[in-house]
Amino acid sequence: MGRFTRSTADGDNDGAWGPWLEQAAGVGEADFDRAEFVDGYAVLRWETGRGGVGLVHSLIDGNASPQTVIRALRRRHGERLADWYACVVAAQTSTQVTQPYVPQLLAFDVDGAGKVYETTWAQLAAVLGQPAPYWFHTVRDRDAIAAWRPGIPPAVVPARDIVTPVTALVELAADEPDGSPAAELCWYLAREVRRRGHASATRNIAELRKNAAAGGDGAHLVLGAGPAAVTRPAPQEPPEMVRRAGWLSITERRDVLAHRVADFAQRWDGGQDWHTGAVTSVYPQACPTAREWAQRLVPADPGQPPTVLEKVLLDNGRDADTDVLLNDPVAALPVLHSAPGTPNANLFTYTLQRLPTRSPLAAVILSSNTCWVRTQDSTLWLAPERDGWGIGFGYSGSGCHTLARLVDVLLDDISAPAAKPGDPAPPQGLFHLLRDTPGDGTTMYTRAQLLAARAG
């Protein structure tokens, strides 16, 4: 226990210190006051004989930091915060250590010692004189929380994860023509989120009720809401080609709705079905190959809002006063020129998961921690790479294994996908060649050299 406040109720101050929730327990039933919403947090407030207490549920993610909530409340109530709240208790999706199906509660005393402490639903119920409500994160409906009053039955709401809201998916799909890969993809994702949300809420509620029946801490809370029935069968995931076609059309769009759908994808699976892979940085001053690539870049159209891919780059720490948005017309990808004209200038762009060419591999160029592929039509490409599954050379780690596997498949099919977990091990000859490549300078291996290493 970490938060202590001085007890001064009824003019009796014996100098004892203790958590506010302990000091306020048993002083009579609290009166429920209201629900207020501040910065993405729902705060239910009760008035007790020792001051106000707020129960917080995050509408942004599953957990709420009590200190963050206090800062938000302080911005709203200013110097009168302590008049409104003596203690704030934040409900979590994480569970108690000793009771793994009961949600954790973290408390913060406004005029206390400045530390967060863990409490229990039984302790909170002792302060309120009644069980407090809890909403699992898949049924945290803002309107249902606003309408809650002590004693009412749990609301029935559509289950969905607050971290991955589906509204943008449904709106985008509704506007697409029949047969649209983007629509098929978005309908699938929206229905799958609902299905998983319903399954999660149903499972969590069942386990919580078991705990309550056994006399655990779950007996001291009530459910604020339960999931509405899902009557559709489980959705069938679209084929990979449909998923990739759908994301390709979405990531090329410039509207806010597409940006929201892309944000969903980043939270859902990191955009694994996008045609792009990892964000990488290229330093033109580091090697001739990078300078050759940089020379083909052209300015982006400043008169249009950013595409989805452009926005991702711009949102990653862009300095709006100096950074410049460019485009690679060959790879059809955006490039962000950071700190141009300075010694720290570099270029941020994406790798591709597949090279959009039929020209066979002519050479692999390794320079300044960057892997390049040159095809027989003399085009220069960044080597394909999946986000989170990097490639490398000059050492014996997993990145070198991944690059060796990539080179192996590109020798046979230039449009083969980037290497991924579970792929077969690369030929030892290729791996040893790339492992022993010097880390400094530039090394180029021709197709003939790579084929010889693979055969050896």
C-alpha cells in the first residue's frame, strides 16, 4: 500500500496516516453523483462523508493510469479538484495477482503521498456501501456508462475492442462498389472484431462469476454491461490476394476515413498484408548506391493531403519546418527527407514485401547496413523486408539468415515475397558468403557469384 492521507474526520485527528480508501470505509453509504468524461476517460463519481471518489474506466485502451487521469481532471477542475475528488480509482483490464480473473484496481489519493497503490473491489465497496460497476474493455460503451445508476441491470451492448474500433471499417465498406476487395476486407475485419470481442467478454464474465460464487473479490463488483448476441456465423477470412488488393487501394487513398482504417490496421496486425514492409532510413552521403537511388526521387505534390503511407512517415517525428516529402516514382513509395542540407540528413521510406518487376536479379549490393537489389534492367531496389523481420549481413545472427533466404528465392523468382518466420533454412553457402561480408564499405555480389555460393 502506498498512498497515505491524514484522517481528520469529525474533528478527530490522532495523527494516524493511511490510504484514503481505508479511512473512508464504513462511514455510511455514499451517494452516486454523476458520470463525467474527460480526455477519453469515463469517471463515475460518488460523494462520501470524507469527500468524492471517482471510479475510472479508460475509453482509449484497456487500462488507465491514475496519475494521467488526475492530470486530466486537474485541467478541468483546476484548484477545486480536491473539492471534487479525494481519491481516484482506475479499473484495469489486467487482473489481480492472486485472483487472475478479477480486474485490478489502482488508486491515487489526491492529497496523499503521491504514489499509486493497489486496492480491492471489497475495499471500494466498503467505501461506497455497495458494489461498484465494472465494464470489460470489449463492452465499454460510452452511452451505457453515462446512463449507469446504482441498482440497474447490466446494459446489453455490441461487443468490440475499444483499441480497435470498427466504425471506420464499416463506413469505408459501405461506400465501396460491389466486388470491391477493400469492402470485402473491411467487412471481414469488422465482423471478426465483433466475434472476438463477444467471445472475450463472454469468457471473462463467466470466469468472474465463478470467482464471485466462490467468495472471491469478484463478489464485490457488479457488471456494467454484457455483450449483445452475435447471430452471424464466424466470418471467413478473404484470400491473401484479396486482402493485399484491398489494402493497396486503401493505402493509396488520401481521405481521413482511409487514414482511420489504416490506423486500425496498425493496431490489429501491424499492416502485415500491406504491400510495404519495414520503414527504413537511407543515408545518401554514406555510399554511391544510396546517392544513385536518391537522385531519382521527385517532390511530392504539396497541394494534396497525404496518402495513408505518406501520413505514416509524416507522423513519425517529422520536423514540419525543415523535412520535405518526396516520392520514389519507380517503387511508387513516399520518402521523407529529414534534416536536408545538414550533416544529419537522411531519407525515410518503406521497403516492399515484393518487388513489382519481372526483370531477374543481376546483383546484390551491401553497403552502410542497407541491402540493395539491382535487376537486369539496371533498376535499383531496396531489398524486400517484412516489418519486424529484419535483414542484415556481416554477422551470424537471424538477420543474416533472413537475407540469405531472401537472396535464395529472388535468384529464382524476383517477385517472391520477403522472408518470414517458418521459411526453410537458407543454403549454407549463401549464408556464409553474407555472414563474412565486411560491415564497412560497399560489397557487390553478381548473380554468378551468388549462384556459385548457393551451389557450393
